[in-house]
Amino acid sequence: MKILYLNRYRMLLATDAAIAANTEAMNAIPGFSPLYVQFKTKMTQLDAELDEETKTIIRLSPKKNNLKSEIAALVVEGIAYGEAWGTSTDNSEFIARIHYTISDLKGSADVNFIGRCRNIVKELTAQKTEIAPFGLTEEKLAAMTEKINLFAALVPQGRIQVGQQKNDKARQETLIDQAMVLVKKLDKLVNILQYSNQQLFSLYKTARVIVDAHRRKSTKDNTPLI
């Protein structure tokens, strides 16, 4: 979530806590109680969203990156066998078609990585009988193919996850914006406390300060108490 919204969320939590700790005095303000119920509903929805986000995010990246490294190592091993055969038969064209370093492969974008690995496996498979004496086996070719297919299946999942996270954040930011609208209405009602309960008024104002943890400073919200 953007730092602006994180800061607002922290402020909204502090405001809610200040109100909850002084419910009786706050509810004595005409019109405060029903507005606070709306605000509390938004906060409950937001808290549920954030909890759910924490529970449901699938950390695909480490799994995908580890698999990518495994595949690159397997394929480069196969390349070594293929280049050994190509060198012994003076087949420079074959070597040129399969020659990639492990950093070349791992540094490729996912789609390019999949395409390059599949092409290499295709080339090795076409010459597997000739390359076999150098160490290439059916099992190694099968392992390459299986892992490449698994990686290819993870790539669209990662894209879906990114899209889902964007949707989640947009929904959460919308809830925060809606809560901000309500809290600003509460500000106007609480404003009368400065004449009847200065201590509670100051407590509420303090809760309504946004603490910018990113910049390590506190700032008043854009629309101060009126």
C-alpha cells in the first residue's frame, strides 16, 4: 500500500482508539453516534481487507526464482554435453544455436527464458543419441522439460497475483478514502468540545495527526479540524 495510505490508515486507527476510549463523552455530541457507526463499519471492513490480504498473498516469487535457477543449471549442464559433442564433430553451427551461460538464461525475462530453454532442449533432443556418450540422458531431458513446463505454469499465476494485488490495494485505498470523508465530518462535530471539554478535544486532535513513519515526522492532515 502506498505510504500516504499507510499513514492515513495509522491515523484512522489512532482516531478510532481515541473515540472508543471516550465513547460516552463523544456520543453525547448530537449526531456523533450514527456517524461514528458508519466510520466504525468502514474501519472494520478495512481491517478485514488487510487481514485477508496478509493471509491470502501467495509468495510465488521465491518459488519461481528458485525453480528458474534449477532449470538454468540443468539446461547449462545439457549445453555442456551438447557443446562437447559439437566440438568433437566440429559442429560450430550446433554450438552457436545452444550456447548460453547460466547468467544469460537467468537474466532473461521469464517468457524469453522459457523460449530459450525449450529451444535448447529441442536441439539436444534432436541429437540425444549422439550426445549420450558425453553424459546426456533421457532422464535429464525429461527433468528439464518437466521443470520448464512447471515454470511456464507459474508465470501467468504471478501475473494474476500482481493484478489481484493491484485490485486489493485499490479497494483498500477506496475504503480509506471513504473513512477519511467520515472522519472529517466527525471533526466538525468534535469541534464543539474545544468549548466544553478542552482535554478531550486535544486528545482527539492529537489522534488526528498523521505520523509519517517514512519521513520520521508528524504532520497535520490536509484538512485540519474546523
